[in-house]
Amino acid sequence: MAANNRRMSGKKGAQVGSGGNRRRGLEGKGPTPPAEARKGHVKNRVANAKAKRSASSPAGRRPVKGRGGKGTSEMVVGRNSVVEALREGVPASMLYVQQFIDNDERVREALQLAGERGGIHLMEAPRPELDRMTNGLNHQGLVLQVPPYEYAHPEELAAAAYDAGQDPLIVALDGVTDPRNLGAVVRSVSAFGGHGVVVPERRAAGMTAGAWKTSAGAAARTPVARATNLTRVLEAYKKAGLAIVGLAADGEHEVGDLEALSGPVVVVIGSEGKGLSRLVGETCDYRVRIPMPGGTESLNAGVAAGVVLYEASRRRA
């Protein structure tokens, strides 16, 4: 108390000082670190996720889990299916052709398309070998090997949008199990300027050859991310400032009235039969409905995504 009294009285002599804190407080703290180095920033989380993947893979290639937890290839079998897959640009690494095959128009087109695309190896194999590879399916002498799809990290979708100076527009699928629906959603996201699709790792459709074909080439330019836990991913998006909008038949808002679609948003679409799961529904900031005066009870995921994405695109324009 005596020291404080001396300081307040203005008398000369020893006084209580700041211990150098004031002087240090005036010193600069240096340049602001980049977003990738700031803890909690979305770009920092993306950088950490990429580093973890690189550390777990010698070549830095993202490991992809297929059914059973291991990276697996997919086989497209049959002449019509193989030709359609090649026409639609489905990624492929190998085209197996049966020895002494009847060289009809479809076989010739498959060989021509594979040669024009490049990167697809041609392999001649005896029929018993193709029977073994396809577990006895009717392959008709043509088998196309499709490599595992490389999924993005969910946070990469938002980061890519911000890097482009845009508000993220992302679609998340909850319980959609038909690959054709996934392909249709990917196509709609691409058409209306979205930044990607998120799918759960389990009990959900993945990017198979069927999804690639339905996307009509959009899968080559629209990333699909896989989430171990969809609810946690949505919560992370919410913390990053994105609105979570779930489609529900009994939603409190109509899709045409929702202002949130004009900003950073994740549109969550459930299965046609069950809709949104309970935890995912509770995570949503808004539950919206698509008015259907025609009396239809529900729309499939691809159509519903197209309606909402059109409205979001219209508002952003």
C-alpha cells in the first residue's frame, strides 16, 4: 500500500512500475500467419487432414476404402455395359477381352473407345479366367476394370469454394443407397454451380460405375467426399459458418422462402422412404419442404436436389 501511495502522490523516488509489460505491449507481433497455420481455421483443418493422409500413404495417395474396408476395384461386365461405361467416360484401368471372341460391332467400339482414351490397358484372357474374375456372370467376353474412386475430405469442399471467392454450396446425402440417385445429385450439383457432395461411409451409395454413368460426366469435375460420421461433419460445417438445411416433407419453411440458400449452405437430403435420420435432422438449422400441389408424397434424391439447387443458384445470381 505504501508503494502505491507514493505513486499516486506524484512524489519522486521508487514507484511501482509495469515490469516492462507496457513496453512489450507496444511491440509488433509480426505478420499475420497464413490461414493454413491458424488453429481452428477451416484451411488449417484441411491442411492437417491432408498431412495425415500423406503420412499414412508412402506415395501420398489418398487411401480409399471399399466394401470390407479395403480399396477395391469394380468390374463392369457385358458388351452393352462396357460400351456405355466407356462412352460416358467412366474411369477405367483395364479392358479384358476374351480370346477368340466374336468380333461384333460392340466389341469393335469398345476397343476403339479404349484406344482413343488412352491409359486403358488391353488384356486378352481365356474365357475360364473371365468367368473366375466375374464370379460366373454373363460377361459376353468383355470386362472393364474400374479403379477405386478417390474421395475428397469433407472440409476440402468448403475450402475450395472459399479459395474461389464463393460461398460454399454443398449437398449431403443421408441414407441414399441407389448409386443412380447419387450420380443424378452429382450432375445437379455440377449444373447449378455447387461445390461437391458428401456421402456417409456406411449404408450409403458410393461412386460406382453406375453413379459415374448417371452423372453424365459431371463426376469428373464435381468432387464427392466421404464422411465417417455425417452428423459430426455437419456440426463442423456449422461451426465454420455454413447453414445446414434439411429437406423434410413436414418442414417449417418452403424452399422458395428460405433466405439462407443465398449464403454458405449445406443441403441435406434423406432417403425417399425414411427421409432424414433423427440425429441428422436435429443437427439442421432449417427444415424445408418442397411444395408439391400435384399430390406426390416425395421426390427421389436427384430430383429434390435439382429443385433446391436451382433455387439456391437463382438467389446467388
